[in-house]
Amino acid sequence: MTLQHLLGLIVAYVAGSIPAAYIAGRLVRGIDLREYGSGNLGATNVYRELGRTVAVAVMLFDAAKGALPVLVLPRLITGGDPVPWAIAYGVAAIVGHVRPIFLRWKGGGKGVATSSGVFAALVPLPMLVTFLAWVAIIWGTGYVSLASLSAALLLPLTILVMVGPRTPVLAVAIVVGGFVFWTHRANIGRLRRGEESRFSRRPRGEGAG
């Protein structure tokens, strides 16, 4: 690892740390979204508390902060095989989203949108198939968490079929998929008990605490 590569990892991590949902809550309603709804800084909680337009903007931003380090940094920082470094920058962005430095390393999102951006840059076609499945599951069940967990399982399978077993992206997809399950462990418990909330916007003012 060169000093440039280390700097690239830091840049990717800091980019991933930008808390779009937190900023949106402050700008739109003057609130800390961590104290409303599910308390999660993800697009679903943004949708329920701030509305569809803001949620779409947050989701796109979170995806972009995963995709851009993968696409841009390997072109700016040369030396070594660019593919492993592209993967490393993507992972750094995901870690930044979940443990953001700007929020003192806690209170970030669950990493789904940022991970989607990373894999959209690394393996666009498998990610497209996975995204369509994610949308279909939300449409059919109303559970965003179930769609995210299903996508975490489906993405490695689509990479295996469409790209092959030898790509290093497959191993990363398996690890990130496991990480998504870990960040959704509370959702898994609620799904098993039949207590998980379906995808809908909550009336403004509900869910504080």
C-alpha cells in the first residue's frame, strides 16, 4: 500500500460518512432523524418522516457516495491492480456510512443504499437484476427490510451466475450480504414476530423518541 492508496481509503471513508439523512432532517424540519421514527438514518425513515422527494434524494446521494469512490479513485490513484483497490474504496465508503466520522462513529444507516452504489459500479448487470427484485419484493410485501435481506442473498447468486466464481467481487458480496443481515438483526426479529412495519409514510409528528 502506498501513501496515495491510504489517502484514497480515507477519502472514500469520509465520503461515505456524509450523513445525507441527518442533513436532510436538519434542513427540512430542523430535527435529528435519529430521534424520530425508527431512529435510522436511511431512506425508509426519511420517507416516513420527510416525504418521498427527500427520501429519493437521500437514497440517490447514499448510492452515489458508494459508487463514486469505486469509479473515480482507481483512475486518480495508479499502481497495483485497480480492481482490488476499487473494491477496497467501496468497502471504505460502506464502513463510513454505517460508522460515520461526522456523527462520532455511531448512528449511521444500515448500508443498503451505499452498498448498492458500490456494486452498481463494480457489477452493474447483477446489481440491476438485484435492484429489480428488491423493488418487486417491496411492491409485493411492503417490507423494505425483507427486500433488503433478500437482495443481500440474491446479489452473490447473480454475480456467481453472470460474472463467475473467480471474481473477487463475489467474496465481497457475500461478506457485505452478511453485514447487511447483521445491521438488520432487529428487523429480522420483528419480521419473525410479525411486528415489522410496512412501507408507508407516517403522519408528521409521530414516532418521536
